[in-house]
Amino acid sequence: MVMELEKFEQAKKVKETFEEFAKKRGEGAAKIAENAEKKGGLALLTWHHFKVKAPYYKKATEGKFDKESAEKEFEMLNIKKKKIHLIIKV
């Protein structure tokens, strides 16, 4: 418990902007995508997963990420996903 509290205190000290976080996260995602693409086969699912995220990380890095727009898009994707599940069940 003490160790967890220490980690929490350290995390609170980290001052990082959303843009900086997105830049690091985007770089990591790009590296994962690159490695997955080289591996091929089933790893291409991972490649696609991280390639889809790239434009969002880019927007966030540039300070152009619109949270409200992203939430609407996410909701639309969830609605489409639910419709697909209903079609498959029928």
C-alpha cells in the first residue's frame, strides 16, 4: 500500500501537457505499428489498430484535438457497432 501511495505521489508531480502526452503516445503507437507491419500475418490486426489512431495523436500533438467532436464520433461508432451486432444475431 505504501509503494502504491509513493507511485501516486510521483505521478502527481509529473507536469505534462496533453500535447506532450499525445506526442509520446503517438511515437509509441507508430513504433508498434511499424513492428507489427514487418511481422505480418495476424500482427496486421495490431498494425491496423495503431494506424487508425495515428491521425488522432497527430491532431492532439498539434493542439487541434476537439474532445466534443471525438466524443460524438465515438458515440456514432458505438451505435454502428450495436447495429452490426443486431444484424449478426438475426
